[in-house]
Amino acid sequence: MATLNQTGLQDHPILQPFRLNGRWYSPADNTIALHPTQTTFLLMNGKIGKSAQLPAPQKAKGQQQ
């Protein structure tokens, strides 16, 4: 799973089949990229899971690159 990308979309795992904008999405699709405003009701209904927010890599103090 990925974090918020440049277009403002987040990848969410699909837990149950659902229909969005006239298209059916099934768990076989694995993930779906959605805007944060689209996720509220799908999360509440258990159709999708929360996206994994991966922390940005940080440099350790004292290391040179």
C-alpha cells in the first residue's frame, strides 16, 4: 500500500465488493486509489481498509551522504 501520492490519491485495500461511479470493485482488485473525501462512507461500511501511511525516510544525525 502507498501513501498520499502527487495527485492527492491514497491506495486502500478492498475488503468487500462495492460499486463506485457505476463500476464494481472486488477484493480481487487488491487496492483502489481514492481521494480522502471519497473514503469516509466506504471505511464506515467496511468496504475498504485504512491506507498505510508509510513514514518518510529520515536521515540519522551525524551521517553524511
